Amino acid sequence: MLKRTTLLLLVLLMAGCEPGPGEGAGAPPNGELPTRTRDVPVNKAVDEVRVAWPERSTIDASALAGLPAEARELVKTSRVPVLVPRAASLLAAAKLVVRPAFTAVSIDGQGEHAGLNVSISATRVTHRYQGIPEARGPERVRGDKPAFITQNEGIWSATWRENGLSYVVEVECARPGEDARCRDDAFLRTVVEDLAFVGGAFVGGAFEGGAP
């Protein structure tokens, strides 16, 4: 069994919760969007990203239908565009965590994907530092988008920007020393390239309600 508590880690990471001056007892509850930070030094701010929603017509109906019923309902409440794998043995086990600031998908693979945990997450919160440009990864994914691809403790991770947001995909093998899918980044890249857009709340973005 996979020992890594993926959803808990995502909840902690995606809330944009690195403490800073003025953050503490008075900070928003976990998962709530922060307002622009006023009481930190002028060289740092925590902002809410404006989402660039895809057109509703680009929703992958087959992938959406392949999700469990509970996950399909949660997709409608997501304030970020939800991306999920198309593979049926991954879709069928997808679990969503939806918060105002982020959405996370965790999947314990079944069938041909048994022994794998795949997680996909996106956040609307960004930390900006005066005089420091946004980092752009040296790798390329999903239509030549700059990306960082890394491995840490046997877990492969890809990070890139899409729809105006930061997305992260992680792939963890139950037996990383024996599973060829975690031997290099090839399987991770396959998952990233095969992600399908299945919808969201279509609010809080460049346009509301799915119309320009």
C-alpha cells in the first residue's frame, strides 16, 4: 500500500500557506483565499490569480463521465479548471478535494495502473517577490509550455502554468525500485500530456459563466 498521505500534503501545500510576517493566529482558515498581504514587507505579496477559463465546448465529456459520481459533482464547484487523466483505470478511482484557493485530485490506480498514485493539483494563490521574475522551467510539456520536471524520494513531479495557474502532477510507485514507470520521467510525461479538461465553476476568471 502507498504510505504517502497525498491529499493531506496537497491541502497543506496548495493553500499557499508559507508563514510570513503578519501571518499566524489571524490568518484565514485553511483553504480560504487570502487578500493581498498588507502587513508584509513591500517586496512580497500574496495574490489571487485570475483564471483563464477554457471554453465550455472544450470539456472532455467522456473523461467527465468516467469520474466517480461524487467527483463529478465536486468538479462543478471547482474555482480552477479541473484536469484529469483520460485512462479509465485512473479516472475510476479519482478523489477530489475542492477549496476556494485550489483543487486537488488524488488517484490510486486500478487495473493496469495498480501500484501507482497519481495526483494533480492547481492553485489560484501566488507569492510574488519584488525584483524577482517568475521562474520558467527548462523542460517543455503540453504544447511547449515551460515546465520543471523533478524527482524527490522516488516521486516524479511536473510543474507548469496553464489557464493562468500553476499545475502540479506527481507520480508515486508503491515499489519504486521495481516499477519501470518510476525509473525515469517517461510515464510522468505520458500522464501530463494525456490530461483532459473536465470543467469547473467558471467563476473568478478572465470571464464569468463561460462566455467572453
